[in-house]
Amino acid sequence: MPRGVKAENVESGVSNGANSMKKYTIGTGVKPEDVLSYDHEGGVLLFEVKGEFLPLDEEIVKQLSRENQLRYHGAKEFHDNWRGEDHEKFVEQFSVDKNLSGSATDKLNVKDTKDLHFRWARPDRVSSYLAMGYRLAGPDEVQTFLGPSGNKHEISVLGKQELVLLCIPKSQFEKKMQEKVKKNKEMAGLLQKQTASSLKGEGGFVASEKDGHQWTEIPNKEE
């Protein structure tokens, strides 16, 4: 038996003449031609995942039975989403039992933010935030009450996604806030000048240039 293959007999059928066929566990070290041979013999192919996964060319996969193709693609999808033993151990440090009950505040709480700014967004608003420089917060970048779901953090209710966690570098976020404050001040100054101009020659009040929170009376020229 080639390295990477484990074989055992399994029974198929429910009649007295039940057929016996082999179940093969396919891992690294197995030759693609051997995989095809086991399949053509009617064997059940179980593909290893993680570090033992055996990638196959698409042409080879197409020659497998439908059942074995489905098993291969299922194992490949798992493998493609897996990022190694070190990453798996790291993510385990942040794993949280999703069956735990918690308040809305608990579920919104974000820990270990490091040098990133985080915000929760509705699914229909995600594209807008992505255009502003945000991105999906990775599973190992932050700790949330519910823990990561695949490659992201989310809050769902009865299986429906309600919120997705996004992030942006703090430096970039602070720059955006400074620009927003500057723009607001410029707009406030423009409105102040327009107001003063409209009240010129009439009694009333206008914001003082010395202190935006103080109000200065504008004398009526006719008084």
C-alpha cells in the first residue's frame, strides 16, 4: 500500500448478497494514478484535510465518480480555508463558546484592538464603508464575545446576518476625523458670515468671532 493511503473494507447494499468494497483514506504521498485506480475499482475515497491534503489536477478530479468528486471538493474547501497549525492554535486563544448567552453590549464589545479602529456595520452598508477604506476584521485580529465565523466576525439572529465587524488603521481614521472637523469649522464660519451679512442694519444677535459660544448683539441702525 503506497504511503499516505489507509484502506479498510466496508459493506454496501442491504440484501443477502451485499457487496464488499474498500474505503481509502487519501493523503500526501499518493500518486494521482493510484487515486484514479482506487476510484475505478469502486472504492470510497476519503481525502485528508489540513497538512495531509493531496491537491489534484482538475482533469484528474473530473475522472472520479460523482461521490468521490464531492468528497474531494469538500476536503479542498476545508483545506483552502485552513492556514496552518500555528494559525489554528493562535485562533483557539480567542475562541468563545457561541452557546453562551450574553447581552447586546457583550456581543458588540471588541477587545485587543491594537492599532486598529473597529466598527460594526449592517450588511447593506458594508460596501459603503469598504469604499471609505475599511475592511473586514480578520478572525485573529480581535476578540469578540461570539468569536470568529469563518474569515470574519459577525452577529447573527436566527441564522440571519445582522452586523459585520469592519476595521481601519487608527492613523487613517484619526486623519479622516481631523479632516471632518476642519470641514465642519469651515462650514460653520461660512454660515456665521452669511448670518452676519443678512442681519446687517437690523437688530439681532450673531456669534462672536472671539468665542463661538458667545453671542454679540448687532445694534439696529435706526435706534
